[in-house]
Amino acid sequence: MANRLAVMQMLSRGRIAKGIACSLALTAALGCTPRPPLQFSPATLPDAQVGSSYAATITVSQAVTPVGGASVQDGALPAGLNLVLAKEPINTIQISGTPTVAGTFSFTIDAWCYGTQVSGQTATPGYTLVVK
């Protein structure tokens, strides 16, 4: 019982690092199981054309709870494109718009899932988008 109390005190004080769903201590004390890593598909994005409408969908799987948000973390999307978390179907990220500049654009997507009693899952997959 003392271990469980200590873990709960650490959780309430925010001492458990964000993104750690269930450490070994939590597994033993609370009886939870580690969450699987998030998976993203496709692994690569189709090329885009300057001045042409573009749309790509990235599906997030292995999420124990729904994806709560997604944004570009490192790098940038080509000018004219936007990234949003789709409302339907859940756990999908949409990149869409009309690119205005040619080039090769590398970026990471910061995605996170809602947490339930412990921190939710997070991931930052890297992508490259070529605009011709």
C-alpha cells in the first residue's frame, strides 16, 4: 500500500514524465500494462505539385485512447499547406491545401493521445514532402 501511495503522490505532483504511459513501477504498483508505441501510415507522403490541390491522410494506429492533437513540431510544411487533426474518422491527420513553392520539406508531427489515470501516448514521426 505504501508503494501505491508514493506513486499516486508522484502522479499528483507531476513528477512522472510526459509520455511515459506506464513505467515498471506503475505496472507493479497500479497493475497497468504498458501502452504500445503509436504507428503512423503511410510512412511516406505522396509528392505535391505547385499550384495543384493536395490532400494526404495519415492514420494513427495503436492508440489506446483517441488522438487529442497533432501539429508540426520541427521543420515546416510547404507554404499553402495546413495540417489538422480530423474529427472524422478519428485518429487521422489531414494535410491539405495548394502548395505555392517547390522544394523538399522535412518536418516532424507532434501527436498525442488523451491520458486516463496515466499520461497518454505521444509520438513525433518524421516526414518529407516533395513539391515539384
